[in-house]
Amino acid sequence: MMLLSWSTIIVILTKIWTPFGNLLCFHCALTCCCLRVSTPDYMKMEEAIVETELCQNRNLWQKSRNEGERQERRLRHEGA
């Protein structure tokens, strides 16, 4: 079983619970404590998320471009 560091757990909860990405509020019986997460783990996770999104967008763009080229060739071939 893999144990996660506290900073990793906070980052994961931050992504799930808030739209701000780096602000997590714990509502206690007495106070609301807001923690700002700015750890190296958080930065690495953000970079990985951005890289993954860019890669997915690039793959979708390439896939649609390839499909468009195929359709164009098919139409030229049928029209000839």
C-alpha cells in the first residue's frame, strides 16, 4: 500500500473541493482555517496536469486533421 504525503493529500482535496485550485478551507466547529498550498509537490502536479491537457488537445487536433485529410482524398478520388 502506498502512503501519500500530507501535501499530496491536500493537493488532491484542493482539486476536488474548490474551483480555485490552490485554496482549501477546512470548516471546523470553531473556525474556518484556509490553507494556501504552495509546495513543490503542488507545482509538479500542476505542471503534469497542464502537460497532460496540452498533449490530449494536440492528439485531438492531429486526429481531426488526419480525418479531414482522409475525407478530402476520398472526395477527390471519387470525383476523379
